[in-house]
Amino acid sequence: MITVTETKLKDVYLIKPKQFGDNRGWFMESYSKRDFEAAGLNIDFVQDNRSFTALKGTVRGLHFQRPPMAQTKLLSCLRGRIMDVAVDLRHDSPTYLQWIGVELSEDDPTQILIPKGFAHGFVTLSDDVEIMYKVDAFYSPECDGGVRWNDPDIGVDWGVTDPVLSEKDQHSPFLRDLPAIF
């Protein structure tokens, strides 16, 4: 059983699987196709990805895959804490260029479902962070894309002034320098 909560961004949902616990610990189904379909979420996930980040204050993103390999993502935090960010890049969406930041942590099973047409990123709020996410399209280097993490036209408040960044994220283009993607 899952609880699905709408966010202010069209088609982005918070998913909370039910945990069953006792004195030994807990158990949960982190994903159930049956529960998702019962909630009206018909997604054919094809790949699971895991990511480890060592240092607090690391920003990863804002990333996306262009069509035809655009991805829907179901993301959860397995260890540590993050602020997960979704940015609507769909030109015809009523929430175009709006973003949300949601805290995910090992202490709360809440997941975020981010559909195709969004840029995604996160900032680590603790050291030693591990995330896992399901995607509905295989990774394609030819379709890999990104937007600068601190793009002023988007204005994400990451809560850090001097983040740890990859070379790729330091040099991702600004949105104004990209053609319409979605």
C-alpha cells in the first residue's frame, strides 16, 4: 500500500510506502507495480540506479535525458539526507520553470516521482549519502543533458554557497543557451 501526495508541480508526486515494524526493525515494499497501477501511475520501470556521495554540501544536477530517451524517475534516499530538486522544463506546462525541493532521508521512506520533462538534482545535507532510483528508459549518453545548477532563470535555493561540484555540473549550459527540449 502506498500514499500518493501531489506537489505544487504538475505530475510530480511524493510516494510513501507503508512500513511494517516491530521490535526487530521494519519491512516495506519500496516499489509495487500493483500499488502504483492502483494509484493510477502506470510506469514501466526498466533500470535501477544507485549513487553514493561522500561529502555534505555536494550538488549533483540539474540533469535530464532528452527525448526519445527521456526518463521518469522514482527516487529514494537509502542513507543520509538530501534535498531533492525537480525543475519543470516542459514549455506547455502550467508549472514551467518552477521547482521544488523535498528533503529525503534514511529515516523516512518517502520517495519522489519525477516525470519526463523535468531536470533533476540534489544537494547532500549529510556526509555519506546513498540514493537509489528507478527509471523508465535506459541511460543514453547521446541524450544526456543538463542545466547549470545555479541558473538564475530557475533560481533554485540549494542552501549552499560553495558546493562540491563535478566538472560536468560546473560547466553545464544555462537554460537560455539551450533549445527547447520538452
